[in-house]
Amino acid sequence: MKIINPATEDVLADVELADLAETERAVERAREAFPAWRDVAPGDRARLLRRFADLVDRHADELAGLELANAGHTIGNARWEAGNVRDVLHFYAGAPERNHGRQIPVAGGVDITFAEPLGVVGVIVPWNFPMVIMMWGTAPALAAGNTVIVKPAEWTPLTALRLAELALEAGLPEGVLQVLPGAGEVAGAGLVDHPGVRKIVFTGSTEVGKLIAARAAQNVKRVTLELGGKSANIVFADSDLAQAAATAPGAVFDNSGQDCCARSRILVQREVHDEFLDRLGRAVGGLKVGDPADPGTDLGPLISAEHLERVTSFVTGTPRFQGSCPPGRGYWFPPTVLTHDSLDDRAFTEEIFGPVVSVVPFTDEAEAIQIANNTKYGLSGSIWTRDVGRALRVARAVEAGNLSVNSHSSVRYWTPFGGYKESGLGRELGPDALAAFTETKNVFIAH
């Protein structure tokens, strides 16, 4: 597979893709490594994960450079992502010694529970945030005592491969963390179908997530699925309109809109709709699209020519506002604001996964909730209001797993993350993730 820099279209590397036989060998290596890794003392496992985190920190600039070149992330984003990988490892380095069971009162004896690792875990990673999402699944799985096989996206394997090298350098035993570049239909499907893989963590499209869930069911394999989104940013008339408009572009255009949490539907109360649009237009006009290595760049390229063609297909007619982007080589698309005569428009209902946002008016709280929930997705969203009661009512009514009031922050590594409806199954990050990588064993000891 030729790995392409999406900003220049230059070839960065040639990476050999694993076939089904190599996938099966990787599973066998992980199964062989599992008993010894499971039996590593909790404190020692914690020390290894901390050492891994420290190595990531020392190589942060290198990892950021790989992500910039391979995924087109801006340098600011890439540096934050390297830091997030480090922080997630440090957070779950505290987990092995806190993976507690319980003592439950019973008659005639003592009842205790154990949180035991599952075995081999497959982590299938998307191309939009390669090293961050890899570690969201890998760190808690390793902390719980599982062995892990990471299948990176075909387009963006470079940071995953480097992180696997750093894990070995940190002292993780051979076979405990493997990275398996390969096609989804081959290596990914091989992990999903293999009876020796006890759990699949998948981040990607809802369509592929449904296929994985169906195939995993053949072996009653556990799954965590983080899938698509079409999130709403709800702006009420009593909000700080200047702040809501100034921050809205970042909420949807970050990573050039290639983010499942993107607030790609902005719902604005009718009496401030026109004023908000004017403010939003000025904010969009100030965005810089260009060289990801330039610290002043706001948006880099899209990931591929194929994805650029898909995003372009959603913009028909004349947008309400549209920024600019570089000419020539690279997969560039300008930040774009759409308005709609019909809420059935394809651009308003489907996940675009690019720098395109739709703005529509609403009349009152009930209509805002109705529009926000009129989607098969339910991942994230924002609510802008000065009324605390309204903020709580709307937050409870909107069907989404991660909501922000007067901000756009959805993801912190110490809080749970995941979606409602067709946005996924299970939760990643925070204290919830560890339980997703363990089995509860109950033991009764008679007096």
C-alpha cells in the first residue's frame, strides 16, 4: 500500500498489507502472550504502561510529524494528539491496581467477584484520528490484562507502527501489543471472525459497524462500536451569541470536519437566526486552509481524493458562505456554510465528514429538540443558553451520549464517551472503559 501525504500527494512510504494467514499468526502470537501478561503483577503492569507513556512523551514531536504528514492534521492538532496518547496511557496506568472486585453478603459463606481479562482484543482504527483512537481502545485493554492487535486504517498506519515499536522499547513483552496493517475486508474481517479474538473495538462508519456486529455475533464476540454522527449545535436567543458564533466553526471544521463529533447541524432560534448567520459568516471568512505544518493554519486537507469527491457531492447550488483553499496538489476543500429550504436535504440528514455545516432556524425549545433528535445518530451536541433550567431540560431531552452546554467539548480521557442509537454501542475512556475489557467472575466459598 502506498501511503500518501494528503497535502502534497507525495508517497510517504510503502507498507505491506497483512493477508489472512498473517492475521491468524498474529492472533496466535497474542494468544500465546496472554497468560504471562495476565499474570504480570498489577503494579508491574502499571509501571510498564507508565514507561510506555514516558517514551511517547519523549517522541511526541516525531509522532506529531508522522500524523501531520500521513493524516494531514495541522501541527497544533497533531501535537495535542501526541499528548493525548501519553495522557491516556498515564490514566490507565493507574487502573491495574484499581481493577477491584467485590465482597457481597450471602448466607452460608463468602461471595467474592473478580474482574478478569477477556483475552485477545482486536482494535480496528479509523483514519481520521489514528493514534488517538488506537490508544483509547488499547490502553484500557492492556491495563486490564488483555493482549491487543491493532488494525490501523489502510491510509494511515504510520503512527500505529511507531507506537508498537515504542511499546516494545518500554518493555511490553512480544505479542502483547501488535499492529497489523491490512485491508478491512481481509485483516479486519479476519480479526472479527477469528474465534480466538474475544472482543472487537471498532471506530468508523455505522454501515461497517453493523456488519461487524453481525459477524461478531456468530461467536458471541463482545464489541464496542463508536460510529457515525450528525450532531446538533443548538443556539437559543438568550445565549452569548457572539461566543456561540465565534466557536461554531471549530466545533464542525476541526480536522477539516473529519470528526464523528462534528456539530454539523446548527439550529438557531428564529429571532436571532439572521444575526447569527452574519457573525458565523465573518468567523468562517477568517479561517485559513493550507499547509498543515504552518502554526497559523486552521484546516488541513481531506484524507484522500476519493473522500474529497464524496464531500464535494454534498454541496450543490450556491452555499450561503464559503471560504477559500489552496489550488494545485492536495485534497483541499473550503469551509462551507449551507442553509436549507427542506430539512430532508441530503446535506442536512447524512454524515458528510468534511468541512460543511448546515444552519436552520427553530421557533421554540420543543421544535429544537424535535429537529435535533430527528436523526438515526446520537453521538454529541452543544446547547447554548444562559437559562440553567433550559440547559438541563434540553440536555436530558436530546438523544446523544456527549453534550456540552455553552462549549463544544465532548471528549476527555477521564470521562466516558460513546453514542446513542446508531452512533454506537458501549463507552470508551473514563472509568467505564476498564469494565468493557473484563469479565466478572463470581465465586461462592461455603463456610
